[in-house]
Amino acid sequence: MNILELKYLEYLGVMPILDACAICGSKKNIITLSNRIGGYICRNCYTNEPIVEEKTMKLLRMFYYINIEKITKLELEEKTIREVDHFLSNYYDSYTGLYLKSKKFIEKLNEVG
């Protein structure tokens, strides 16, 4: 679900910056990800945004570039999944105002299971 959510952001014209710091454009020393800023943040531009795991940042970038048809199996840690989902949910709220019905359905299934 998160892969599709991320890819859909590009079509909406509000893709987060996942190749460099969203503030200065540096590709070095990326330390976190921010909904408010709209993407990666480097050490020099960091102020007080919560730090996310490096795995989460790499996974988001991979989700964007991956060809969905080539995925056969994906095993991820629960914490990483929660961080990715949290970022994307907040990003959608901040930049699109959309809430995907399919996501709501999947969340309800997870509550039951």
C-alpha cells in the first residue's frame, strides 16, 4: 500500500524530496525526514524534527524507484513499516487533503486481525 501511496504523490505533483536535502540540496549527511519540510533533511539544515531510522529513509526512496512488478517478497520490521506509514499519512494530510479509501479498508482489516 505504501509503495502505491508514494508513487501516487508524483502524479499529484507533491512528491517529497528523497534524493537530497529538501532545504539546501545536499546529498551528504542526510539524517532525517520531515513532513513539514517535504523530504530529507541533512545535518546542516536540521533543527528539531524527529529523527527517523535510516532504514525508513532508504525504504521510502526504494519504494519510489522500485518497479512494483518485480517485487516477489518484502520482509520489513514493524517499526520501519510504522514510520513509513506515519510519514505518508501525515504527508497526504499536509499536501493533498486526500485519504485513500483502500488505506482505510486495510487499516480496518489490521484492527480485526
